Amino acid sequence: MPLFEPKPAHLILADGARLAYHRSLGAVPGVIFLGGFTSDMTGLKATALERWCRGRGQAFIRFDYSGHGGSSGRFADGTIGRWAREALAVLDELSDGPQILVGSSMGAWLMLLTALARPERIAALLGLACAADFTDYLLWERLDENLRERLRREGVICLPSPYGEPYTITSNLLEEAEQHRLLDRPTLPITCPARLIHGMKDADVPWRVSVQVAERLAGSDVRVLLLKDGEHTLSREQDLVVLTRTLGELLAGR
């Protein structure tokens, strides 16, 4: 991230939400980065990709979902469906031509939902620690009965996070996410090239989730890259090298 980052532009949605974003013009396919749960667009992966894309003259967009980073709204009001619609709005209103979506953690779930909604716009997918359906196995299934009862009664709980501020989890987030589950589907009708990078030391999202997604993708050009010593964030220098190399291969059509 640069020492003095310029102020972001804002995309104003029909519901009044203001999504903060940075866009670099350049060649297509463009690249759109979709961040993770509670993450924002100033993270290491987003800014490293931006520098890499600018260096080769590739169009690039990074943005914040509502309730994240520089965008408007409360995090507690967010849902998977709302954030997926916002990703779709960024694709529709801020980009032209074919795009490669790079999704990190929850962003990889939203990446898949976006590709299902706009298959004609997606040139390729690159998922990092893909957390498809994470509201089930990372949130609900890990709550003890006391927390579940409190969530039912109060509609919201806070859970500790190893990455900073506690997570605010609402019953609406968990209930609404059921509409967007992907791992229950036998096939995902996505045929573009896809790469799924996952660390085998990921303590948050099991690497087998990426394998499950790969099994369901309808396309044949699908690869899972397992980094034996990789953790969830995949933000080490060696992880970023794998990320940019893989993106370069997708851009080259390999």
C-alpha cells in the first residue's frame, strides 16, 4: 500500500449505498478484486495486485462492500446476497469487456455467485482460500448452544477475530446466506478457466472446500493449487508471487 493513498471514488447504488473503489484503466481482460469478510481494499493482496496490474497496463478494480472500509453502511446490515449484488454492480457499472475475478475467502464465494449471474462477462476466476458457504461451517456449526440461543433471542452476537475487531454476526446474515449456498449443488454451471489457491495450514477455511468447489465447476480447465505451508491470509511474499504468477498465466490464456 502506498504511503499516501489517493482518496477513493464512490459508486452510488440504487439503495443509496456508496461503495468506495479504486480503478486503474488498462487492457482487457480487466481484473476485479473481491475482498474477504470484514476485510477492506487496502490489504496486501489487493494493493499488490493493483501494482502488478498497473505495471503491465492491465485494467484493475478494488472496492469495499457496504459496511467495510471506506464504503457507507453498517457491517451488521450486510448479507451475502447484498454483498454479491454490490460485486455485480461493480462489474456492471465500473468495468467494460471480459474480466478476471480474484476472490479472497468470502470474496471467492461472491466471485462464484457473480460468475453464475454474468457468465458472459467472466474470462476466468482466481480464488484464494475459497470460503464458499462459510456461514454454515465456520459460524453456525461452531457456535455452542448458549450462543445459538442468544443469537435467536437477540439477533446479533460478537465473536472474537484473530485479525482485529470482533466479528458482528447477525441471525439475518446466517439465514439469508442459505439462499446462496453452493456446496449443496451437484454442479456449478461455470465453464471459464478457474484456479483455486489454498493453504494447507489454513486454520479458518479447510483446503478441502476449494477441492469441493473444483469438483462442482462445470468447466474442464480447473486447477487447485495447494500451498503446504500456506495459511488463510495468503499474504506472505511467496504467496503473492504464486498469486501474480497464476494471474499472469490466466491472462496469457495458459
